[in-house]
Amino acid sequence: MHDQCKDFALEVIVVENKQKILDLLLKTLQATANAADVVSLTYDAERESVTVKFDGGSSRVINVAMDSGTAMIRDVMKQLGC
């Protein structure tokens, strides 16, 4: 290894597609009795939030700031009472 490379640290940043995670979660939730009324899950990257829309037209905004993909799933599930 060259001396120039010894002090150089390579940081790999994994960028998760949070909307894709929510799209997959939506299909799972709709297959359940507890959350069958959820019609959409939309990620807002600027606000770091998820908007949940329900069958009757109501909606709920969930704060997912600084969440990983799995933490976002937990926050959505907790806020939905699942």
C-alpha cells in the first residue's frame, strides 16, 4: 500500500430508498386486519416524515427524522398501533 493511501479512510455511505421500503411495507400492512385501511405511505425527504393516508380520507404525519430504514418501519408501526 502506498504511503499516501495509509491515512486515507474510505467511508461508504449506504443510501436507502425509503419510499421503496414504504411501498413494500404498505402491501404488508394492507394484508393485515389492523391496518387494512391504510391506502398510502409517502416519504417526504425534505421534512423527514411519512404521511399515512387512510380509506376514509384522513391522514397522519409521522416524524422519521434521522431514522434508518428499519427504524422508520418501527416508527410507522408504532404510530399505527400495530
